[in-house]
Amino acid sequence: MSSTPVLSIVVVNWNTRDLLLALLGRLFDAPRLSQEVIVVDNDSSDDSVAAARAAFPAAIVLPQTENGGFAFGVNRGLEAAKGEWVLLLNTDAEADPEQLERFVAAAAKEPDAAVFGPRITDEHGNTQRSTWQRHLPRHYLPHALFLGRLAESAQPNGAGDVDCVSGCVFLIRRAVLAETGGFDERFFMYFEEADFCERVRGAGHRVRFLPETAFVHEGGLSAAQSAERTFVAFRESTLLYHAAWHGRFWTEYVRACLVLGHLLRFGIWCTLAVVGRSRGRARLYAAALKKLLRPGYVGELCRRPRRVPTLG
């Protein structure tokens, strides 16, 4: 392997030891690109670090002393990465060397673009949503009223420019990091890739969807270990994103839409719980409403300074 790899693969792990080992096994199975594999472990308690080091000594394992969230873990990997390309890869995504070679080759044909996403399917071959339009305040009232499909754009069928691609398989032209910096560590989970894509496009670069390469993504396994925390984190990240890009007024509007939608859904799930359905969803919406209704919550989020590391 050359001293400067073509591809740096950054994997952020939190308590998904078996998935991590399976992914590393595929990544180190006859690689077709000069690569380095960087595992950032966010203070796992399942022996992930020792197991990865023992089974794959070629992996660069960076254990952290806290779980600072996905953006925090990504940045530790970006700081260590040396490759021309950096691929962010979830532990619940499947990737083999041939797929990676095809993906990087397709991206190399797009010199004006800096971020790339592939087509993503679940383990049964069903297409998952892997691109998003820019999040705008006007989208939230339809969602609150169960009319979200009216606010959503269709996923493109072919290659093209998009506003944002999924963070589970997220390829970055490393040179752009000197302009954008890393991910914003205010986001514990969710919306960090949307914020990053905003900054990439603001710097004059394109974000591209490249569906000729497909990856399998099982999805949500780390999040499932802490359902309430991640459910509430998604709402907080929604508001942080709008505080960063649309200001205090529109962030308050988005909060009001979230409150309306959550009250409606809380009522529905409470009714279903009475007739024997799961009470878990009602508890999640109650926890989110407690946070969303806290006095001064949006003001606090708007005052949080960006936490974006400078990267050369």
C-alpha cells in the first residue's frame, strides 16, 4: 500500500461489534484500491475496540473516551484521513472492494462535484431513500398534518445533482475539506450531512447521486439501542439545522409545526395503547414534546456556536 492511499474509509462505531467485524472483513478482502480503514469508536462497551484490533491489525482504530455523536466521530476520522477520497460508511452498510472501486471511479468522472451518494437498498433489495431535497420551513406543516408526501420530491432515477445524499454511504473529495471544514459537532445525530452538503454547495461544488453503484444498508441498529435519545435527537437536530440556515423566526415556526404534529400523533398512540397496542410510541412523542415545549428552547439552540473543525 502506498504511503498516500487513494481512499480513506471512515467507520464510526458505537456498540455494533459484530456488524463492525463483518464490515471490516469485507473491506479487507482483496482490496482493489490503495486504502486505509479508520474505525472511530465512540466509547463502546461491547469490546468493539479490542475485537477490531485483534482481528484486523491493519485497521486504524481510534477509541474515544465519550460518545460525542456521529459528527464528532466523523471528524476524528477526517482528521486522521490521508486519502484523495474519504468514504463515510455505517457499520450496518455492506460494501465490498469491487463496489468501492466502481463508486470512486464514477465519482472521479465528476470534477465539479465534491460529495457523492450511491443507490441504497435494504437487505431484501428494496430501494431506500438515499437523496433529499433541501429542508425548508414550508415542508413542516404538511408533515404535521399527515400530508408529508405533498412536500417531498421524488428520488431521481438516474445520475444527477441533488441537495443532499444519505450519510450511511457518503463519499467526499478530500480537497473540499480545506474549504468547508468537517461536520458540525452540534449535531449529535441526524442532519449533519444535510448541513455539510449545504456548505459544500455554498462553496460552489455539486452534490451528486450516482445510482450505477448500489450498497445494502440494514439501517438504524445503533439508534435502536437508545430509542428515546435518538428520537429526541432527531427533533433537536431539525431545529439546529433551521437555526443555522433560516434564522430564529423560521426555527420557531418549524418548532410550532413539530409540536402540532407530535400532539396529534401522541393522541393517536395513546388511543391505540388503550386497546392494547404498544405504549412505546406514545412515550417517545411525550419525551419529544417535553423538550419541544421547554421555554427558551429555540433561543438556546440559536445561540449555540458552530463546532466545525478546520481541516487541511
